[in-house]
Amino acid sequence: MDLDALTSARRGEWARLDELARLRSPSGPEVDELVARYRSASADLADIKTSAGRTPTGDHVSTLLGRARLRLTTTGDSPLRQVPRFFAQQLPAALYRVRWTTLVIAVGFVAVGSLVAAWIAGDPAVLAALGDRADLEHYAENEFTDYYSENPAADFAGLVWTNNAWIAAQCVMFGITGLWPVYVLVQNAVGVGTAAAVLFAFGRGDVFFASILPHGLLELTCIFVAGAAGLHVFWAWIAPGRRSRGAALAEAGRSMATIVVGLVLALALSGLIEGFITRQPWPAWVKIGIGAMALGAFLAYMLVLGRRAVRAGETGDLTEAEAGTPRLVAG
């Protein structure tokens, strides 16, 4: 078979197939024509593969057939119908996929923060290098807690929400570098460890935990998840498996972008806690209990609902109808 001759003879028919497959509301005759041209193009693809193996022309026809097949066998959901699936299946499945990486990051964060705190608090010279003793004492006695109450609650909640959401988004967007998420996490661990060291040095360790934990339990967990998502994008680039590197990155990017949406909402909750709860003169156990309940709800959503979604076949990625026909790799 002459592939060039076949391409020249069928180009118009393949273009018509593509045109029909893209129609939003085809008429009855157009659907019949789509079916007929689908069958004809399928026969052409079989001839191409039999005589020439895998070729760019064959790949093109295969893509057209995939689009036509999806048009014939699926119906698009309205945006309103997609919202329940997103929150009940896509988002929890995407979160569940990064659970172990999140755990490793959490352990590493606590380890780095604890080591920094122990180093600074245990060495007077290092502590002194942070500033004058009077300034450090003022920070421990006043500035650390005043930070949470010096601005109106609503304004402060919005500020920390947007800041943390931006940090989480950066971890995913720049995750392909493999360095940016690690840099953000280490920087935050060092910052938390340094603050803890100063407060512990002046006998205010209880104030540190009472001020950090109410909102920090959920807030830091979200940052851990964001770092894990970014590193998953990086790993898809490094080790795409049997997929092409572009396909692996596209799949990981879509799934991890799903996580960003969920984290923005979760960080809104932690922002409300930080803005309205942390500043309250309530017993520490009450405030920490509220933060623990928020974290528990997030983890239940991530692990329990996520596990169910994954077992049902959800990956956190778009469906084939939404993302397009994947390229199959034999071997």
C-alpha cells in the first residue's frame, strides 16, 4: 500500500470525521455520517498499521478516531453536575495519592524544626546572634502573641489565607524543579524552630504551642500536602515510566492542580481559625481542640474518602472524555 497515496485520497474524509466529532449538537443525519466515517477511518487505520506499522499518519488517524469514539459514546456533564464528583471523588483521590509523601515531609519538617530549636536554645551564643536580649525578650513576651491580634480578625484571616494559599500554589507550580518545594519547607521549618527556641529560652514554651497549634495543625498539614504534590510533579518528569514525559507531566499536573483547589479551601478554614480563634483568651486546650477537629476532618476527607475514591477507580485526574484520548504504549 502506498501510504502517501492513501493519505492524499482520504485526507478530506478524515477532516470531515474530525469536523463531525467536534459538533456540539449533531443532527440525526450527521450522527449517521459520523458512524459511517468512523468505520471507514478504522479500516484505513488497520491498513496503515498492517502495511507500514506505526507512523505519524497512523497516530493522527488514531487521535481522530479516539475523539470520534468519545463523541459517540459519552455525553458531557454540565459544570454543576461535575461539582459533586470533584469534591466526592477527584479531590479526595488526588489527596490520597500523596499521603505517604506528605507523611515523610511532616516527619522531616518536625525533625528540622526541633533540631533548629534545640540548637539555638541550647547555645547562648547562637541565641545572642539573633539580637539583643531585651529585643528577644520583648518578642517572646509581646510581639509573638500580638501578631495574632494587632489587626482586625477578618482582615488578618484574609491576609494569612491568601499568603498561605500562594505558598501552596507555588509549591505545586514550581514543583517540577524539585528544589522549590524543599526550599519552602526547610525555610518554614527553620522559621518555626527559631521562634520556638526564643520562646522556650524565656520560659514561654506553653505560649508557643498555644499560639501555633490551633491554626498550625491544619495550616502546616496543607503546606506539607502542597510540597508533596509539587514533588510528585517533579517525579513524573524524572521517572515517567512507560508514558511519554509530556503525558506523565500532563497527568500529574492535572491531578496536583486539583489538590491546589482543595488546599485553598482548607487554608481558608485555617485562616479563619488563625484570625478568630488563636487570638481568643480561652484555655489552650479549647483552642488546640478546635484546631485538632479541623485537622481531623481534613485527614478523614483525605484518607477515608480518598481511599474509597481510589478503590472505585478514581485517580484525581480528568476523565478520558475531559482530558482526551491517551496515547497507548505497547510492550
